[in-house]
Amino acid sequence: MSRIGFIGLGNVGGKLAGSLVRNGLDVVVRDLDRSAAEQFLELGAGWADSPRAMAEQVDTVITCLPSPSASAAVMEADDGVIAGLRPGTVWMEMSTTDEAEVRRLGALVEQAGGRPVDCPVSGGCHRAATGNISIFAGCDRATFERILPILTVLGRRTLHTGPLGSASILKVVTNYLATANLLSLGEALVTAKAAGMDMNTAYEAIRISSGNSFVHETESQVILNGSRDINFTMDLVLKDIGLFQAIADRHDVPLELNPEMIRIFEDGAARYGEREWSPNIVRRLEDATGLSVLGDGFPAEIVDDEPEEPGGEVVVR
């Protein structure tokens, strides 16, 4: 595979970059905090002094950043990626971002002779760490087939979602659903506790029933442990469900649940801090009832216990 540049070594980006380096790919990294790159440099990755310098020496540039504005700054600055793009270079936007914004930046990449892809990930930091995460990819088919060997190293299941922007739409749709599930699980667990149920038994009852979900099997565990550490914070939830709201508003969909979820998380961020772990939204109900939703034997953080396997494309029915 060609030389790959990776910008953004945070909670998710660092784990994705780690999969590339661990599997022996030729990688150049960059982050505003150089110390975040040290572990990769020690394993043989290169370093770029600017996004432009990176783009000038790689065939694929991956960005994984916390907000659309951060991506725009990295791409459009005088020393940004677009300034250094060579014809044929692929830009892979792995951030969770606004579909209109990724299309705007994608047009600039195309004008510079590059090929844009939006390819956000889904499945949690624990699966990003093991290369078992799922990836959506929005781009033309030829570009998708070109980057598929990279995507199969980064994740296990890759879905070609259609044109540029389609992956970002589906990513915020899935994050909206995960948020709705998290809030409903908090209500379910606190109500079960108030009704005198044993929390370990309640967890298992939900797990083996029609109420089970990916969110329950992961986030409910750290809620019951008390750490509430899922490597995802309240401000990021608000960003994601805000992006979902923007899509609905653009298409005149009169949402009812999402505005209430935004209100709940704005209240949670005001009470506990916007950088508080998102599962700790359950504290609003714990504080209101005087109850503590805890169980025995649950982990403080979720670790993917599935072995790393080569990924592949998910074929749409």
C-alpha cells in the first residue's frame, strides 16, 4: 500500500493510526500535541511538521478530528492539506462531521486534483483499538476500491454508502440512535433500582431480552461499574445529535425525540461539565431519586476481546 498520512491522534484517531502502524504500513503522523505521536514515532512512523508538509509526501491523507471547524482549519490553512495536495492524492475524512461541510471541502480537494472520501467509524474506541471497528465510506466506486485495502486494516466491516457525504449522514443517524438508547437505558436502570431490582440481575434480564442492544452490552456495564468511562464525552454527544438535527431541519423533518435529547444533554453538560463522560448522563436521574445505580463485577472500561481479523466489504442487500 502507498504512504499514508494521519492527522489527529486523539481518543479515536490514535487507535486507528495504531492499527496502521501495528500492521506495518508506511505511515506519517501529525497532531497539535507532538507527545501524542511519540508512541508511533518509536514504532517507525514518520512525522510531518505541518499538514501541507504531510500532503506533499503521502498518497493518502487521513484526518480524524474533533469538529468540522477543526477539519476546515487543517484542510484550508496556508500550511494546510489542500495547499500540499498532489494530483491523485486521496483525502479520507474519518471525523464525525457535517455532510454539507465534507462536500464543501471535498470540492476544494477535487479542484486541487485530489479524491475526497468521508469515512467515519462506528463501534466504540475499544473496537478502534483492535482494528475491529465498522467504517462507512462515501465516494465514487473507483476511489472506494482504491482505499479498500487501507480500510480493511483500519476496521473489520466496511460499507460503501454512496457518494461523498452519504457516510457522514449515516454516521450521525447511528449516533443519534445510540444516544437515544443510552438515555432510555439510564431510565430503565434507575427505574429498576427504584423498584427494588438487583442491578446485576437487571443487566442480564435486558441482555437476554428484546431490550438488548450494543449500547447496553457496552455502556450499561461502565454505568453499573460507576466509572462511566466510554471514552466519549457530553460535548461530543451534543455535536453529533446537533448534526443530526441539522440534517433533519434541512429536509423539513419535524423531529420530536432529538430536541428533547439535546435539552437533556445540555442540562447534563451544564451540571457536570461538557467533558464529563457521556454515560454519566444517568446522574441526572440518580441525583433526582437519591439512588446509586451500581452493580458488582462490571468493568471500568470496555475492552474488545475479539481477535483482530482482516476486514472486508459489507454488501448491501
